Amino acid sequence: MEAELSGAVSEKNVKTRPIQPMDVLLKSIVIMAPKTGELIDGVFIKRDGPRAFFDLGPYGTGVIYVTELADSNIKIKNFRSGDKVSAKVTNLENEECFVELSLLAAGQDMVWREAEELMAGKKTLNLKITDANKGGLVLEWNGIQGFLPASQLRFGHYPRVEGGDQEKIYEELKKLIGETLAVTAIAVNQAENKLIFSEKGAESEEMKNIAAKYAVGSEIEGTVAGVVDFGIFIKIEEGLEGLAHISELDWGLVDDPRQLFAVGDKVRAKIISIKDGKFSLSVKALKPNPWDAAKERYKKGDIVEAVVIRFNRYGTLVSVEEGIAGLVHISEFKDEKTMKEKLILGKTYPFQVTIFEPSERRMALSYLGEEKPAIPKILEEVKPESLEQEKSN
């Protein structure tokens, strides 16, 4: 039986016919045929009464009904024979056997597609602020409402508000309504109707020209434009500001920038970084570095008197002199409670230097107890009169 079946399907018994070009074309059309909701490219042929016809190539003829465009800015009369358009398929075969298309629906898809291209290319757009809320600013691009979060504003536009009060931030943001800002798209999602912009990555030609005049290492003289918990904003010139972080304000410890600076103060600073149009400044860089002089006065093993200025999770920070501080590690004590029982903020105690690396601005000390040992004369002359900057952990 198996032999008979084998013979029945032998090559001699199989009937074949030559492959026809039309078969290949028809199969490719079936495979490649557009689906309802997809965009398709066509060429305008003509208008016939309330209909406009488009050549869709292998997919046949597409039709758009003029009534579909009645409430839009798209005018069929503006089309010329041969004009190429992109439209959305709404019906693969209508009652007249045409592929029914929609330019209105396609228009929105094309705008979102363009938005994605703008985001990928990081292209800068100049857009007007139309509204504001407590979270940021509202703007419009090609009929789509976009949002610019306050966190994505450049230094010059960021609301500098005491304590981060939301109502005050909102009042500051409202002042930007009507202004035109240079922005880039950072998030595009058509399904969620979400278009998010950022001002941080966008630089207008004017800003690029202004920023090009400065280089890292340059000294500037500006005006304090804002004082916040984390530092001060310095206006370098019209349209250009920089931030001096709290750690760059002084060699001594700075708990509150408001104790040193006020809006309107003239201040000199050094440019320590320029990134994406953002200037980072240092005020202390133009002051003598106390660690340079300290390396001639201290060494490992020295006994010094120091003022307790701060507790943290690592131990106690003590000030040896103006701008020079070191850490007494918590392991010097039984636990944090014991440490705070033995040491009181603002009080002076004797310590011994266990690590001293002035090039790294690093000093570690060991607590010697309440008794005051003999202190070298050179150290008796050192008076810790103020606090110094705590080195970030």
C-alpha cells in the first residue's frame, strides 16, 4: 500500500504550471494591503463634486469626501494634480468600491509622528507659554497642548521661592505666560495625548552666542538674583545666570546662604563648569584655600583643640580653625547616644590628629576626653573662631 501511495505522488504524477507574474503581484498585494486605521501615501488625481480621488498605486483608488473637511483648515481646492498626501484608511472598500480615506485623522497622526521626530533629533522649538498651573507651564505646538514641568525650567526661569510654597511657585510661573521659550520635546505619547517639553536642553542662537563668550576657569562679576537653601543664583549678564552651590560659597561651613548673601549683592565668582548651557560657579574658589596654609602647621599625631560643630551618622565634625575641620568617627564612642553625651555642640575639646591629607581636604581626629593635655605652643595660637565647610560624604 505504501508503495502504491509513493507511486501516486511521484514527480511524474504531479501536475505543475508555470508561475505567472500576476500571481506574485496578487500575493504581494494581499500581504502588503493596508489595514483600517493605518496611514497610506497617495497622489491627488482630481476632484469630482463632493469627492476627491487619490492614486494609491497597487491598492487602487482612494476617496475623500469633501464634507469630511468642512470644519477643518484643510482645503481640497488647494490640491494640485500630482500632489502627494498621507491619509488614514477608514474603510478598505466602501459602497463605491473605493478605499475611503481621512485627512483629518491622518493630520493628527502626522503631527504626532513629527513630534517623535523632533524629540529624536532634539530640535529646539520657540513656543509661547499659554497658561500655568502649580506643576509647570502650558504651551501649544501644531494644535497639540504640551506641558513644561517647573523642574525642566532653566535657572533663569525656575521659581525661586522660600520653602517651596506651592502657591508662591504658581504666582511666579504665571509671570511667564505670554513669553516665548526655547524648548525641546522629551516625551511623546499619542495614546495618552502627552507631549512634554524641557527648557534645559534647548539653547537659542542668542543664548549660544552669549554662553560662547565664557569658558571654564573664567572669573565673572555678577549680581545675586536669588538665594535658596541649596545656594545662590548669580546673574552674569542679561539672559544668563549661574548657580553657586552651597558647598561653593565659602571654605567655612555654610548652613544658610541667606546669612552671607542677599538679592542684589555684587559678587565675584569663578566658572567651574558649563554643561548644556548651565553654568556652575564657585565663590570660595576666589578666596585663599586654608588647607594650603594648614599643611605647614599640622601633621599626624598633633594634639589640637577643636570646636564641635555638627553631628552626623558617621560621627562628629569638629572645627580646628577657620576653614579646617575634621571628623571624629562614631567608633570612638560606644554609640551615638554616648557620643552626644560626651560632646556638646559649640564646646571645645582636645583631640589628636590621626589622619591629615591637606591635598584631599581630609582630617580625622581621636577624642582625648575632658582633660586638657599639654598642647604645642604653635597650636595654642590657633583660635577656632568660626565654622568651616563640611566636606560632603
